[in-house]
Amino acid sequence: MLKQKRFVAMAGVLIVLLIASWVVALSRSASRPAGAAMPRAALLASFESDMRNVVYRWAPEDPRSEAERRAALFAFTYQTYDSSAWIPQSLFDGNLATQAIVGNVDTIVRDKVGLVLWRDNPRVPAFGMAPNAGSGEPLKWTVNCLTCHTADIDGVTYFGAGTKTFDDKWLGDALKELTSDRWRPLLLHNPADEPYAAAAHRILNSHHHDKIDSLTRARSTAFAASHVELYMRPHNGTMPANDEVGRGDVKTPPLWHTAAKIQSGRWYTDGSFHGRVPMMASSMELEKDRPFDALVNSVVPVIKEEFDSVITHLRPPPYPYAIDRELAERGKALFYSKELRCSRCHGEYDGNGNVRWPGVHVDVGTDPARQAVVSPAFIDAFNQSPLAAEGTLETSEGYAATPLTGVWANFPYLHNGSVPTLYHLLGPPSERPRIFSVMAARRFDRDRVGQLLSVDSAAGRSSELQLFRRFGDDRNWFNTTREGCSNAGHDVWPRIRTDANRRALIEYLKTL
């Protein structure tokens, strides 16, 4: 068994390559010589077929041709951001890789990592994988935004949805071991790949901070990691002290919320970044040991282009199951009523995936840990970075009243993903589950709209106290007693009052 080691959570954006390489090596090695390059032209030629079972939706008012949209989507899907950190394919072509990390491919990908497999793609096994296609060099891998912005719900892949099960910490621990001095000499088939594997190992070790390992799988600490990375550059690689870095695990939001948030120009769950484009995401590239110059010259321009060509045009996927239209009309009347006042904070919806969003950011009693991440020290580090030219980082008065477009697919709910279903969110807070399975988020609860609480029948019959005893320390289970994981707040039950009203509201929310 591998010794579990703590290191930077966002290192997962590098070592997700481990799974890509294993799947390629173990299940697709016959399709090409080991380590052979992957022509970009081949990826482009099969892209339409590769995406045939992937659910995504363009804005109906987008004037571009289908060919133009597909080209933009292809570039986004395989974007490498001119990465400075690559994992060579040859590191995983040997059978020793599976001896180092115990388990077969299905176990690793499905149960350990929680990636979304790209089942129709014969060359790239999972969303977020980006090969050095067309480079003329031996095959290497990096990752991009889709690692965290793709989800599998009831066996269907939803492009742009926030991840439900991805565990970057487990991946980080695994690849740190495989790129170590112990394993590199045994695993590498191509001596020319040694510098790439050694560099990955150095990066994984040198960018760790104690505050930014996620406490629960499928939760992100990227915002806190941004503070660390922005601080390191002007301080010769020295990290900020532990008491200067906040902890606030959050779920990954869907990309289709961009269309709403652009109206106020405030980004992330607390709206602390003000600007045209949500630039804090670009700082994740710094975790690949890149300097500020590379961020400004290579990463920021590409993110701006993707923002304009893809992200702003994405709209939520329609609810995939039956809707009681009569009940939904009752729920709509409640949503816009003076008694409930839902639209005052969450906006007005046209039923086609669009919303007139007021951009309300307010304290409604939810867990304050993530909001507190934006400290004076964080703002100072931001102001000394090139990102200060792209907007401002400011303390926020609360979390965003989330856009509700595609809300059915944005479970679990609240900024930290602490409430599993809409039924629980709109009911009495005292009835919200205090512990539930993260892995059960692959299965959709049609009755309560959200995720199942568990997929294990024995766990389903267990009391909450028994679940805490068995799974209280398990990262595969969300535990509301962990730091930053409270499920309190957003108590609207005193206004909703009855289960009939709650059911009607839920039915309307399916239509947004």
C-alpha cells in the first residue's frame, strides 16, 4: 500500500495523466506503437464522432456556423496552454505501473479517481486529457479545464458540468510515487523522457501547502492555492505562513453559469474577483512551476479567447426526464411570488437557459470558511501579480445567489456541496443529511432532484450515527462536521411552509 502524503491539491491537474496513460497502455496499446505521437489531424477528424454521446448546448442566439462552433470546441477540449509540465507516456507503458498502484484500470478510474471516461474516443480515454498532438515528439500528456468541468450523471456525460467524483488528492499521491527516484528508473522506457518525469516529481513536491489539500473528494481548494502561487513568485519560491492561507473547500460550478455571471462581472462563489473574465482560474497554471511571464504571454490570452469562443456560449442541458408541466406552473407562480421572493436574488428566467441575473451576494448563514479565504494577505499577493491588470480582488459581503440555470445538474447544493438534493435544500435545515456518499453523485435522484445518499444498500439502511462511525473520516463521504463543510443556512422553509409548495418549486426548477 502506498504511503499517503500530503501535497498541493491542485497537483491533481498534473497527475490525472496517470489514469490516461494507464488506460492507453493497458486497453489501447494495440492501436499504435508505445509512446508514438498522436496526430492532431486524427483527433480533429474523429471529433464529431467522439462527441456524439456528449451532452452540451449552445446558446440559440449564437450566430456562428456549426463548423465554427465545432472548431472552437475542439480547441478548448484539447487545449494544453503550452504546458511546462508533461508526463511522458513511456512512464506507464510497462506492467510495473499497475504493480506500483494496486488495482486494475476500472478500479483506478472509476473508484479511486472518479474521472469521466470518454467512451467514444479511441485515442483519449478521459475528458481533460490533452496530448502533445502533432509535436513530432514522443507522446506526453497534460490536462486542462475539462478534468473538473465534466460530469457523469446516470451514465451520460455532461460537458461543462462540475465534477461529481474526481479525487485530485489520490491522483497526486499516486503520481508523486510513480515519478519518484524509486520508480522512474524501473518504469521509463525512453531515457529522453527522464527530465519530464523528474520535473513532474519536483513540481509535485515543491508546490505543496498544508492548507490546500481538499478534505473531501470532488471538492476544490483552487482559490486558496491561487493565494499560495501568487505569493511564491515575488518571494523566491517561499510560501506564505499557514495562518495566512484560508481553507474553504468548494464544489466545482458549471461553465454555463458564465452567461449569468458576466452580467455583473463578479466571479467565483463569493464574487470576490471583479473583471470581464474570471482570471483567477489562470493562476492554476502557476502550479506547473511557470513564471508570471508565461502566465501573461501564454495562458491569459488563451483563456480570454476560450471565454469568448466557447464558455460564454454554453447553456445548461435540459432536464432529461419527464416534467409535470401543470405542477411546474404552480411552482413558477411561487418562485416569482411576493411571499417567497426567490427571483429577487436568483433572477428571472426565460425557460431557454437564459437568466436576467441580479448578481446578489449576501450572507444567508452558510459556512463562512470559503469567504474568509480572501484575506488582506491574499489581496496583497494578488495586487503584486500580473492578474491585477485584469481586474480586482475584493472582500465580499457574502456568497452569490447562484444562477439556477441547469440547477437540476448542479448538485450537491450550496457553495461547498453540503446538501445532496433540492428537496433537502428547500426543506427544514434540521432534516438535511449530515453525512452522505460522494460516489453516489453519479446516480440521479429523480424524486428529490440531486444525488443519491449512498449506493450501498447496507449503508442506506444504517443510521446517521452508524454512518459517522464507519465513514466519518473517509474522503469518499461528505461529512458536514469537517472544517468549511457545514450545511447550515439558506433557510427558506418558513416561507415555503408545506411539502406541496416544495414539490411545486422543485418541478419548476427542473425547467430552468
